[in-house]
Amino acid sequence: MRIGSTTATVVLTLVTGLGALVTSTPLALASTGGASAPSTTAPSPAAKTPATSTAAKVRPSGVATWFGPGFYGKKTACGQTLTPSVIGLANRTLPCGTLVKVAYRSRTITIPVLDRGPYSRIADWDLTAGAARALGVADTVRIKTRVVGQTANSPSLGMPASPPAEVLSGGAVAG
């Protein structure tokens, strides 16, 4: 099959645009430890990225549980120390740092894979308590998911951004 020059230009433009999107996603999420703020708006069609071979094996929806209290203070499989404020999720096959867009009811967040699991046979995903709280999840639920990128794995991945010194000191800064 022969591709015309117009078709090749459109395909090249789309691939280049998607490459820029994938590259910019981790930078945009770096200040929040890899997690995005909850959103109630639908993503633009241009925000879709191509599936990787591992991502292609992930179902677009699945059953999610959440974990936390019994694991606080312990290390995740990806090296983070779990606290109530860590926002992320566990998956059996996706690499650490994979960014997954998760939707439940009217809330949507983009969060990193931080751990292996779930260990329940009925669940496909295991949300941290912080992610469950952000999504309004209190029990076992069905969520929609989509792999949207990759970010570097680090011990601070999934941790909320530190508040500025002014917030911690009530607005007064010594110095």
C-alpha cells in the first residue's frame, strides 16, 4: 500500500504532537509527586497517547479496592513510604511510575503506579487511601482507567507537594 505525501505529513504531525505530550506530562505532574488534581472535565481528544505493549494489556475499566491503615510507614514495592497522604495505586503488571488516568463517577485524577497488587482475586487495581479519598471511593468499586504516560520512579513519587513556608508559619517568614 502506498501512502500519499499528505497522509504521511498528517501522521508525522500527529506522532510528533503525541511525543511532545508524553514528554511534558511528567514535568507537569512533578510538583504534585506524580499525581494530578481531581478534575470533573472531560479530557480533550488530543490528550490521548498511544498504548504501550504493557498498557495494551490493561483493561479500560476494572474493579478497584483501596489500602492504607495497616500499611502506613511501610515501603511500597516501588520504594515509597506509605502515608495517608500518598496518592497512587497498585497494579500487578504496570511498571513503577506509570501514570494512569482514573475516573470514578464525576471525578478524574492522574496518578502513578506505586506498588504491586491488589492481592484480592476480584480486584484489578488497589488505590492508596489518599487516591480513594480524592476520588470519593469508600468501598470496592468499578473504575475507568487509561495509561497516559510514565514518570521517573523516586521515593517521593505520589507524595503531595510541600506547602510553602508562609503556609506553615501562618504567613510570617523569619529572615
